[in-house]
Amino acid sequence: MRLVSDASKILNYYVYLKNTYLHHTYGNREGRFPYVELSRAYFLEPFEEGFADLWKSAVVQLAEDLNSDSLLYETMNERVRHHLFCPSAKGGEHYRLTERGFQHWWESFAGGFALERSLSDAIHTLYDDVNQQEVGDRAVSLGIIYDDVELSTVVGPLAFVSFLLRRFF
């Protein structure tokens, strides 16, 4: 088995958006990151359906080529804007605010860098877990995410696995 792993920017962006949506819909009961204080959320309803479609599309594409993650992030932004946010000017403003917030977090030591660093420490455990799944000689891509994805039941192709990093610590 060949293992390719990466802290997926696009999947973590979707988790960030999902958490922002949950904060605005249900409050910050669990203290999940990020907490963005806005007087009103401008998400489209039903958010869950749009989110599941985007998640599935990203997982399928990442399964084909995990190295396409950054390009996928750049090209998915327009789809995110139209699938998850209201078409109003305020919806566009909310979208830009959440996208900028994610970018600042991802490029900081607390974001993508921390996930990558944590991944290097956990890679042996990840390899053992995936190897037990009887994948044979296939290459397996691991997309590391920082939080659960409750809004999507899409698992993805057999050759792609998204792992919740805190599962290993």
C-alpha cells in the first residue's frame, strides 16, 4: 500500500464553513472554531444539501489527485458562494468575511501548518489504521481535517479517506 497524506485546504475550508453555519444556527454551545460574531447569517437553506454536494465533489476530485487540493480550493470558491450563501450583497459580504477568516487561520501557525506538523507525528498510526482496512496494493490518499463533518454522510471512493486529526491525540 502507498499512502499519500495532506492537510486538505478545501476540506478544512468546508469544515470551517460548516462550523460557522452551526454557530449561527444553533449557537456556540460546543465552543467550536471558528466563532464569528455577526448579527445575521446569510447562508442559503437548506445549507446541509449544498454542503453535502460540495463535500462529495471535493472528495471525489481529491481521490483522483490529492495534489490538486490548492487548485481545487481556488476553483471551488465560486461554487461555494452560489451553493451556500444568499445571492444578496450581504450574502456576498458574509462569504468574503468567512473566506478571509479561513485564509488568515490557514496561513497562520495555528492553521494549516499546525495540521501538517501534527500529521507528521501521527503518520504511523494513520498508516496502521488504513492498512487494516484491507486496501491491498492500492494507493490511498488521506485528507486530514480539524473537526467532524456531521453535515455530510458522503464517504467517498475507497482510495480516499478523510481523517479527523484529534482522533489520534
